[in-house]
Amino acid sequence: MKEIIDNFKEKGEKTISLLTGELNSVRAGRANPSLLDQIRVDYYGTPTPLKNIANISVPDPKSLMISPFDPSAIKEIIKAINESELGINPLDDGKNIRLKVPQLTEERRKEITKMVKQITDDAKIAIRNLRRDANDHLKKAEKNGDISEDELKGDTKDIQTKTDEFTKKIDGMLKEKEKEIMSV
């Protein structure tokens, strides 16, 4: 039954990894290259991640600079940024694209914080669903006679312990992101 527990842990780690990516792409008022991770550019007919066709740098805390490897892609990059939900207008200087990250208002910070709470709540729900599925598999194994009642209790306890660890990690990520969003 070790494979059930290992599968649970693996899927839980993937959930945490996905949550990290989502939280990194949430704008917090500071320039961060990960803001652009979700942007796909139509590059010669293929949706391509922006970071694969351009160098992204942070010249100062309030701006990003995108230097395309292929200058002919500038128009498509600008189009992709404008179509995204970033709410930042790109400035084209012919070779590079600059993004000025505007200061967030207090109201907008609170909206973003609510959104981040929803994202982390969804991750917690996913972890609880994984726990339920793993426990169901263990109960079936016990019913089929593959494991004893004591093994079932021990494995269920292990899964709950790992669930608590994942939840604690998610709560820590939420607190960290809230602090980042609310800092001016």
C-alpha cells in the first residue's frame, strides 16, 4: 500500500508546485519576470511561452524589459501582452519592449488578496480530495484483505499527517503572498 501513499504525496507535491506558479504570476505591485509566465505569443503560428522567445529583465523595481531574440516578433509580443489580463501597456522602442508596473491602489490590493485566498483555498480542496481518494483506496484494500485493520489505521494516519503538512505549507504561501501584496 506504499504506492497509494507515494501517489498521494506525489500528487500533493504537484498541487503545491502548481500553486507556486499561480501565485508567482499574480501581480503584487513589483516588477517580477514571473508575471509574464502565463503569456503565450503567436510565434510563426505556434503559441509559444514568452520566455522562450525573449529575454526578460528587471532594470528597476517598477519596470520589466523584454528583449526579443527575433526583433520581428515585437508586434506579436505586444499583441499577446495587450490580450493578457495584466493590465499593463507595453512601450515599444524598436528593439525592446518596456512594461511599467503601476503602483496598486489599496482597493486593488484587497481584491488581489481575495483572489489569492481563493487560489489557495482551491489548492487546499485539491489536497483534501487527494486525501479522500487515497483513504478510499486503502479502505478497499482492507476490505479485499490486502492489508490489516492496523495497517489501514497507520496508513490513514500517515496520509493525514502529510495532508496537514501540505495545508500548513499552503497557509504559509498565502501569508507570504499577502504580505508581498500589501507592502507598498
